[in-house]
Amino acid sequence: MLDPLKTSSYDYDLPKEFIATHPVSPADSARLLVYNRATNTITHTTFKNLIDFLPQNLSVFLNDTK
């Protein structure tokens, strides 16, 4: 059984070819995995579809200061 308090419980192999070395263009085409706890489902999508997974009454504040 995994101990959720030990960081070693979250170790896994990740092949180097799965590690991004350059930003994707356009940025909103970056891949996104969405896990729905209510239905126990996983959806593979992109960040341009993020709004489809957020509650309608959610407020999002962006800070674009440099």
C-alpha cells in the first residue's frame, strides 16, 4: 500500500521524449488532462478548451505584470 505522505509514493518513470523542451505554439494548444472526480473520468484536451471544464460562476483573475 502506498503511503500518501511519502514523496517516494509518487515516483514513476518518465521517458525523456515525453518531456517538453520547447514551448508549444500557439500556447493554448498545450495538452491538458482533466480528471472529473464526480464521474471518475479522464479527458485529454488542450488549454484552449479549459473554459469548458470550469464552473459558470467562477471568477478568474490574471496578473500580466512584469
